[in-house]
Amino acid sequence: MAPPSYEQDSTEPGPTISIEELLACCLLGRIWGEPIPLPAIIHQTRNEWKFVKRHIEYVEMDNHWILIRFATTQDKMLVFL
């Protein structure tokens, strides 16, 4: 009897983020209380952070955590401080 054959997953893994990049350009946050849909968070932060000049990427994670990735360290620091 031949062993079962396994098909390889054809999807390529996404880009990896180094720890240095996470520390330099990302913020990690969680909304306490009632969960807020990610589109509402994106809308609100874009309105409040109009001073950020470059692209912001939002990644929804488990347990209502959100990773916010800024294009530059300077943009992150404008929001963080």
C-alpha cells in the first residue's frame, strides 16, 4: 500500500516583520469594553491623525488586538507622543 500523498499549499506566506521594524514603526493596541469594528477604528483614527503624511496599515489580530503599522518611525512618533 502506497503512503498517502499530501498536496502542498499553493499560497505563499506573507511578508515577515522583524522585531526591529515592529519596534520602530508599529503600535499594538486593544479596545477595552465593547468590540469596535475595524472599519470604524480606521475611520476615527484617520480623522484624528490627519497630520500623518504617509500610509498606515491596520492588521486585525485575535482577541480584538490591532496592529497599526506606520510607513515611517516619524509618523508613529507623531501619534505615540
